[in-house]
Amino acid sequence: MNDHELGGRLRRQILSDLERGLPSDGRRLQALVGDLCGQEQLPLLPALKYLVMTPGFNNAVAQHPPLPADPRLQLRLQQELNEVFAAAISARMEAVLRGLMGLAAVSSEGMGPEAPPEHEPDLDAEAEGETFELNAIPPSGGSRGLVAVLSFIAGVLVVGMGGGLAWLLLQSSPVRNPDVGDLSGIPARQDPAPSAADPPPAPEPDLEAIRREAASTAQAVASVEQLYNDLSLGNIQAARQRFGGEAADQFDPAFFSQFQRVSVDNLRELSRDGSLVTLEGLVTFVYPDGTSQSESRSFTVETATDPALITASNFGQITRRRQ
């Protein structure tokens, strides 16, 4: 089992649990990845246990449908791992993340076999076949033999000069085909201009913009999660650093003081407008008697500030009444 197949097995297990109505619990998934890892994936176990507890992972599982094949989500998860783990582990986790998000494995294509070198012609053999063998001339008289040799050499020179002169004449004058005629008046062929009906070419994906969007989404999610953590712990001053404007009416400390614990989960991006990111999540209120109630809520977060500031929040609907 390779790293990509490990991610695929984890994906199938999560989707199967969700279909059976089981929630995506990080602690249970931490125990599960230990069973899924083969011997070769044991070095990846710390990164896998960290991954299933990150906000980016919870956001990907909360999508509709869960764990969509979206390169932006995969890049966000990769960034969270790169900030914590060594480069070698992060590089292997890229294949795991692609399997987890249902993306195809990346494989390098090997070069095909090289063509055998062409055999160079045997010039020596051709020369031997064309060379006149002087030794074959019968030595019948000294003068007659010498005249025959000189006559042969003179004939070779005449033929060579005639062939060279003919080649020069052919190079200096254009060759015309009598069956075709004069083509000088015919305009050169031009490729037709693209029609207005032709669809424009698809633009290349801007990977840098995708990375910036993933980073701003992670910043917005982290700010909302920290706000509810501060409200749950009673850190009112710290909580007020996370919201402003119209959102102040939605986070009255007196209202949250009646609960034993408050949390937000399954945050996912709904839309964005410049540096404003709109999220939706599930807020759970736990009462002192142990009963709880859950509701959906949206958050508009300004990510150009540090920390990201929640500027608006709206109630959605009650997803589970108090019980």
C-alpha cells in the first residue's frame, strides 16, 4: 500500500461513517489512522494524527459533499502540515492528502527507450567499389599502358567538371514544373482568423491566488474558533478582540455566562468579497445540567486585520433542540 492509497482508505472510512450518521470525531480518527497505516507509513503517523485535528480538516469534512476534490482545500491542509513537520514528511503527506481529497496520484512519466543509433555508411567499402583498380590493367607494353592510364584520368576529370558545372547551373536558376505553371501571382495561404463564436482558451489556474485564499480562509476559521473558546472560558476581554461593529450585539457576555460550555464546529466557507470571508458553522450550547442545543450560524470575517475581526454574525436555524 502506497501513501496515496492510505489517503484513499482514510477517505472511504470517513465517508462510510458519515453515511451511517456517525460524526467526524478527531480522537476516534486518531486511533483509526494507526490501524490503517502499514509498516511503510508508520513515519507518517504523527502527521496523520495532527491532520485529523486541524481546522482545515474539519472544514473539508463539513463540505457538501464531504472531502470534495478541491485543490484549494488540499493546499490548505498541506500548508498546515508544512508549518509543523519536516520537509520529507510533508512531501510524503502530499500523496496522502491527494488520496484523502479524491484527487489523482501524481506520477512522473518515464522516458521511452532510446532508438538504436543509425549505422554509418561504410565509406571505405564504397570507395573500394568505385575505385578503379589500376593493377587490373595488363602490362602490355610500357607506352601503351601509360597512355591508357592517362586517358582514363583525363576522362574522369572531364566528367567531374561537367557534373560540377551542371550542378552550379541548377542552383542558380529556379526549377519550374511545366504542369504547374507560374505561381508567382497566387497569394500565400493564410490561416483563418479566430471566429467570435469560438470559446476563449481556458485561463491557467493562479496557484498563488489559490494559496492566498486558502490562507485567509484558515485565518477566518481560526478567529471564530478562538472567539468561542474565549467565551466558553469566560475570557471576555480576549473575546472582545475578535469581534466588532454589528457583531457586538451577537456576543453579549451575559448571554454566554448561562452556559457551562460553548463551541463551534464544522466551519466552512460560503463566499468571499476581497478580504471579507463569510463562514457557516454549527454552534453548540451546553447547559449546567448537561443538556445541549445546537444551531447553525454565519460569520463575516475581515481577514485584512490581525487578528481577523468578526464584523457580522447571523442566526441560521436550530439543528438540534435542547435535550
